[in-house]
Amino acid sequence: MDNFIHNIISSYNYWAALILIMIGMYGMIAKNNLLKKVIGMSIFQSAIILFYISISYKTNAAIPIIIHGHGATEHVAIDPTLYVNPLPHVLMLTAIVVGVATLGVALAVLQKIHRVHGTIEEDEIMESIKE
Amino acid sequence: MKLLTLLLSLLVGAFLIWSVQDLPDWGDPQSPASTYLSPHYIEKAVEETSVPNIITAVLADYRGFDTMYETVVIFCAGLTVLIILRRTPRKDKKVIKPRPQREGADIILQNTARLLIPPMQIFALYVIAHGHHSPGGGFQGGVILGASFILLALAYDLKSALQRFKEKTMLFYSALGVLIYAGIGVGCLLLGKNFLAYAAWSKLLGITELAAHSHGMLGVEIGVAFTVMAIMFSLYTDLASGGDMDEGL
Amino acid sequence: MISAQVPILIELLPLLSGLAITVFAQKNKNLAFFLLLLGMTGSFSAACTALFQVLQGNGPIHYRLGDWAPPFGIELVIDHLSAMVLCMVSGASLLTLLYSKRTVEAEIPDRIHHYYTLYALLVSGLLGMVATGDIFNLYVLLEISALASYALLARGRGLAYIATFKYIILGTIGACFYLLGVGYIYIKTGTLNMADLSVMLTTAEMHDSISIKIGFILIILGIWVKMGFFPLHGWLPNAYSCASTTTSCLIAPLMTKVAVYIMIRLMFSVFSADYIFKTLQWQQEVVWMACIAIVVGSLSALAQRDLKRMLCYIVVAEIGYMVGGIWLANSSGFSGAVYHIMSDIMMTLCLFMAVGAVIYKTGDSSLEAMRGVFRKMPVTAAVFLVCGLSIIGIPPTCGFFSKWYLISGAIETGQWHFVAALLFSSLINVILFFRIIEIGYFSKFDEHGHATHQDIVVNEAPASMLAPMIVSAASLILIGLYTDVILRNIIQWTIPAGL
């Protein structure tokens, strides 16, 4: 039991992200309202971003901007443990952009669906198709 | 159906959480992710690119190819929304029922917007230009610039915002931004180095290779800002007006 | 000097031409077409040069972007497999572009230049996916081609919007799974470079790690969603069959095949045959799934009354061939699958082009549209016939040889159910195509009742559509005739260690 609690405490960042992923996935698949599906999609993507950003964290480390870095002509030794890992931040900048792009496209398609079918409830759309 | 999905999601979640025990603890400085590539970036970024903000250095230089395609993603999203939604008003178009509009103009809102927009845009320029030394860069600055136009459209109306930033100009800027980025890369190619190896510019500009890295990144960030600004506003105008560019929110 | 820059030119030229269209050709649709043609031709010739270089030189070409050494920067890697797929993708998109001149003008008259820009971005993304040697870069490029394909698919017919929306939701789930899988692998190894990963993942510790296993499962699931492998194929038939003619000609052959290529790349260049077939041991289950995919795809194709939907289900079955062939875990199965990527790009392209020409002329996409097609559109019908023979697997078309290798691979490992599924699907394909040929050749003209030979006017599709169709049909036969050369010079080198 102690071990279990220790596991949770030492890795609650993963727990949080993974639970959010579950919520997002449930929303994307189960919800009847198409806009709610889009919201689920957004939650899913944001959860993954959280997951990555939490990887980059190191205890007692600061943001990865070198202090007094500008114009340093003489070679100063930099201690890598003082700065968090920059790579996941870079990757997630890309993922955020992709998320925004997908969200925009999904909303545009949704507007068109609403214009054509007059509703964004999935079951009502399916009924109107069958008729 | 819903229950089934719930079970499926829980199953996937349980599966993922099961793996957590195998992952390094939160904030562990000895985790592989923190000990393999990242020390090199942290130690060498200033030396190799003369940019103290390591995120900018990695984003625009080490992984510049990623970022170029990221800019293309934004451009692509703008075009996608445009091609899906945009309706060109015809001469003989049906009269679309006007949506309920707010009565008159809100003087407080409009004057606040007038006061706020110029400082916003100047701050955006600062964010773009200072991305080498502090948090910021092309994406962040571009979003702020785009937001300033959205504020204009919200406080006044879509038409007056579109008069200042026309649809044609938006498209032109969005493509121009990616072209600036790719152009800097192609320049390196023509100057005899690999794509996006900014050091190639040093001879032409008469600066050291180190400074060329820094300058190249600045140029790239400016390109990114152009695209992001134009596309953010374009997404807003298309989505808010349903593709008619007529009446906004 | 320029020869060293070939790897980047392959995906850069379509991108630049797409941007140039938005900047310079807002008004002039002929200029837009010309610019894109220029980009595509350049890209195709660059891809051919790369293939030539790979065949001449020894070993793959590595290209460092920004001159940064690999684990820190991104690199492009072109080996025999990727050079071949690059050639096929750029060639197929060039052919589709030539074909599209008339259809785009008919189907999307208002926004031709935007359509062409998105076309260029899609192709650039696909080519980049094939060339890249970095798993995160792969994600970005995957999303570019996905976004562009959403746009192109949404501008379709009928229920295109709702089909596209479903594709967006499922496609995003797939992409997110992939991203999450990459995250797991990054946590455990700290790197994103494929070559680097393949070295790190060989250790015993990594073989036993649960999180690496889950990372692999997530990645492979994500790619299966993207390619439309059997239980996850729900979005594919709707999205592709509602698309406009040009879009389906471009997307149906390329997207799924590039996804299969990515699966191969990740399975054997990032992980290893050893890890997948010895440590995971799901080989049997996946081959069974592939069998079900083939059977279900073929049967559903038989049930369709719409030509395009029928072709979409054939695509689903063909994915089963390739996935099954790879998971057979022996060298003949693998070479059959790789050879099938090549021939299937051409077969699908050719089929969708022929059907597109019929739809262009008749405006109808049901089976009835084929009525009298052999007399009205003799060239289109001949092309369709060649494709049909190739899909069924009759020599000397390339379809025969890919099935031959797939079946011999299955026999070598004793997976008789895969052999049975392949033969069953061939049988169904015989029925499918002879049904159409019967409608096209033998059936009478009901509406006139007494129609005779003299009444029928040859009403063939325009030459700009016929030429690419003939080229692709000829390539089906040529690929078949030169099977031996292709296998000896290209495919033999692609077989990964441990198979």
C-alpha cells in the first residue's frame, strides 16, 4: 500500500494527464452532440500537451533561458541541472499549433453541417439522412 | 453504446496508467529525457547559436525544419477553413436574414479598443523581436497581433476591421510568412550549405557565422509572425461570419 | 552540388509551388496549374534522381537539415524503400495533376487556386513523411497531409461534410495516439531520431519495459486508424466515396499506402523485427485481423451499388493484403507487401481515374453508369479492364506478382488462413469486375430498347484525362514485366535484418 501511494505521489503528473486523456476520448466517441465531440478532441490534445510538458520538468530547475547569456564572449560553463529540458517545450509548441488548426477546421466543418442539416445532434442527422 | 465507450475509455486509461510505474518520477533530474539530448542543448545553445533562450534556439535552429512545417500547418488551416466555409456573395444573392445585432455602438468599448490596440501591436513586435532573450517569438507575437485585429472586429464590427485588413492582404501575408521562412532556407541552399543552415548567410551579410544563426532565426520568426497574425484573423473572420464576411459576432 | 541537395528538393518544390500559387496566381487559374505542374515535375525528377543515387551508391542518403548532427537536428534518410515510395508518390501525384485539369474546373470552379495550393501542401506532407528520419517530424507532416485532406474531402458531393467530420474525429484520435506513443518512447530513451532509437531500443532492458511496449501499441494503433485497417476502417469508405473525382484520385492511392510505409518504417527502422515478432508475439493475431479485413472488405465491395464505394472497399481489402504480408514475418511476405505498395498505388490510381472519367462523362456513379461503356468510351473501358485484371491478379500485370509473393510467404510460414483469404478475395474480385464488364459490354440499352451499333456515338473523355490513364495502365503492365529487375535491385535491399 505504501508503495502504491508512493507511486501515485511521485508520478501524479502522468495520472492527471492520463485521466484527462480518458475524459477527452470518452467525449470524442460517446457524445451525441458534434460540438461536444470537438470539445472532447480539444481536451484530448491538451492532455497530451500536459503530459509532454510534465516530462520536461526537473526539480529545482528554472526556465531554459541562460542568464547573462547575451554577449558572453568568454566561455562560461553552464550547469544543465539548473534549467529544465527545452525539447518537450519545443515539441509542444508544434502540437499546440496543430491542435488549433484541427480545432478551426473541425468548427468550420461543423458550421457547414449545421447549414446543410439544420442540427448538430448526431442521431438527428442520421435520421435526416435515412429519410 | 455510451456504456461501452465508457468501458473502452476506462480500459485504455487503465492500460496507460498501468505503464506509469515504469516511467521515471516527476521532476527526476536523472530521467533519460533530461540526461540525453537536453544537456547538450542547454550547454551548447549559446555557444553554437548565440541565442540565450534555448527554446527559441531549438525551435528555430536545431529543429527549424519542424517549425517550418508548423507554419505550413497554420497556413494550411487558414486555407482549409476558407475553402470549406467561404461563400462569395453574388450579385443576385438571396437576402440572408440578418442576425440580431446589438443596438448602436458602445462608446466605452470602442474607445478602450482604440487606446489598447496600438500598445498591443507594439508589444507584439517586442515579443517577436525579443524572442531570443526572453519568452516569446514569432508564434506568440503573431497571436498577439492577430488578437489586436480581432479586438477591433469585436469592438467595432467585422466590416470596419476588414477595411483595415483586407481578405486579399490576409492571404498574401499568410503565404508571404511561409515564403520568408522557406526563402531563408532556400537562400542557405543557394549559398552552398544545407537547407536552413543559417551560417551560409554570413558571407553575404558580412557577419560571423554565429551572428548569422541569430539573424537567421530572427528572420524566420518574423516570417512565422506574418503567417500566424494573418491566419488568426482569417480564422476568426471566417468562423464568426459563417464564411460571408458580412456580419461578425 | 545540387545533387547533394536532392533529398530536400523532393518535398520543398511542391511546397514552394503551392505558396507561389497563393502569392502570384490569385486570378489566373492557368498560371496556378502551370506553377503546380512545375513543382510536381521538379519533385518527381528529384525523386527519380534520389532513387538513381541510392541504386548507384552504397547505402542510404543522409541529409542534415541546418547542418546539425542527427540526434540534435532533424535528418532526412532516403534508402531503397523510401526512394521507391517517393518516386511512386510524386509520380502518382504528377499524373493526377495532369488528369485533374478538367475535373477541378468542373467540380470546384470558384476556388481553383486554393484547391491547388492545398494539393501541393498535401503532396509535400506525404513526401516529407516518407523522407524524414525523425519521429516527431513525422507527426507534424502527418498532420499537414491530414489537414489538407480534410479540406479536399470536404469539398465533395453528397454527405461529404458529415463524412469529413467523422474522419477529422477519428484521424485526430489516431494522430493523438501516435503523439502519445512518441511521448512514451521519448521518456524512456530521450531521443527522437529513428536511427538513434533503433540502437537504444535493442537493449534487454528496453525489450522488457512496459512503457516502451505501450508506446509501440499506441503508435501502431494510431497508424492503423490513419490507414483504415480493418476494425478502424469505418471512416474510409464514406470519406473517400463522397470526395470529388480529383481528390479521390489523389488521396485514395496515396494516403493509405504512405501509412503502410510508415508502419514498415517504424516497425523495422525504429523497433526491430526481433522486438516485434519475438518479444511481442502478436504476429498470429494481426495476420488473422488482416484476413478478416480482406474478407470483410471484399464482401462489402460486392454489396455496393455505387462504383466509388465499391472501389473504397477494395482499398480496405488491399490494406489487409499489405499489413498481413508484413506481419507474416518472413522475407517473401515482406517483399510481396512492399511490391504491393508499389503496384497498389498504380492500381488504385488507375481505377479511380477510369471511374472518374466515367462519372465526368455520365454524371452518374452507380454501376449503371458503366452501361455501354465499352462502345461509348473504348479507351477508358480498356484501361478499366487492365486495372481489373491487375486487381484480380492475372499475369503479366503487377497484381499477379504481388499476390504470388504474398501467397508464397504465407505458405512458407504455414499460415493457410492468409492464403485462403487472398484466394477468396481474388475470387470476389473476379465476380466484381466481370459484373461490371458484363454491364459495360454485353448489356442492352434499355432506355432505347432497340439500340444498335450505329446509334452509339463514341463519347470519350478529353485527352488530358486519357493520357495519364493510359500511362498508369501501361505502368501496371510494365511493373509486372520488370518484376524481376525491381525485386533484385530495390526490394531485395529493403528486407530488414532478422526476417
